[in-house]
Amino acid sequence: MLIDASPDLAAQLERERIERLDRIFITHWHTDHVAGLPELAEPSALCRWPPLDVYVPAAVSHRFDRELAFLKPRLNVHAVVPGDVIALPDAHWEVVKTDHTEHSVGFIVRAGRTVAYLVDGVVPPAATLDRLQGCDLLVTEATLDELDAVGWKNFSVGQATDFWQQTGAPECVLTHCSCHSWQKGRLVPGWSEQERAAFERGHAGLRFARDGMRVGV
């Protein structure tokens, strides 16, 4: 199972030696979260995968017809809304609202542990906050470094850390750490690996996501 399908999806599947997908959960219809879907057409056909179950916010499910019609024969598209619960053999996936776009959602996965996946967005609506009680692990975003980005519906590292601590979850993984700034005509990169490691040391239970990271659930 995957959550979202980033543009480099094929390379990630090869790197992690994932040879088959069964389900994909889409949080919202932004390019960095869905542009990898077309890359699944060839492997799903050549390897004769069963049709993929794709769970997508109901208000944007029509975009498969408009933008990915060639892929639809390989998919079972399920339109979901906040409050839905998808009962699978190994876990229950609850759909919750996030505050990133009008239709964006996150997922609370209840398996051996309870994991909340809230990417992208800032502090979610009150109804979602209520569902985070007893959460063991929060996966949220820290798109921005400490930058003045007016109008962005994304956390900075500091804002994400504050939100995690308010939830009471003992563990947090910060992902979607991507956005930087233009200064004097140059693209300024985000925090270095050393800066991230130092921040982790100062915040027990917090980790920055890395390629190939394993998180037990």
C-alpha cells in the first residue's frame, strides 16, 4: 500500500524492491502527490497486477476521467470523504480532514499501533484533532524552514514540532521537507543533514523522514 504517488514513484519502487501494489491512498490532487500514478500503467500491465484500489477524496475523483483515463482500466477508484473507515485485513484506515486544500484529507491507521498521517497542511480542523487522542505516531509535514511564507498552507519545522507536542503523540516523523526560498537571485536550500540531526537530538521522539526509513506499526 502507498500513500500518494510522487513524481519519482518508479525509482522509489525499484529502490525499495516493491514488485506489486494493491492499494493507494491519495491525500489531495497536487502534482507532487499524484504525478507518479501514470508510471504504474506499464508495470501493472506487464506484471499482471490485479486492479489497484485507489482511495481519493470524492470531490476530486472525477480527475481520473479527465487526466488519467488511460489508466482507469487498471484501477478501482473509491471516492472517500472524512469520516469514512476502510476496513482492511491488517488495519482500519479512517479518513480525516486536513487544512491544506478544500478537499484534502489525511488518514488515521489503526493496526498494532495508531498512526496519524497528516500531510500536507497546517493545524487540522477540530474534528480531526479529536480523533488524534491516543495516537502513537504522528506523521506530518515540515515543508518550510523558518521562512516568512505568507499564504502557504504548510507547516514550518517549528510549527510542525509545536503541533506534534500539542497532540501528545510520543513519536513524530516530519516529512515533505522540501521548500526553500529565493534570495538575491539564488535558490537557497533548506536545512542540512547536520542541522536536522541536531534538531532531532534536541527533540526526543522526533525524526526527519529519509528515503528507505522503516517505521514499525
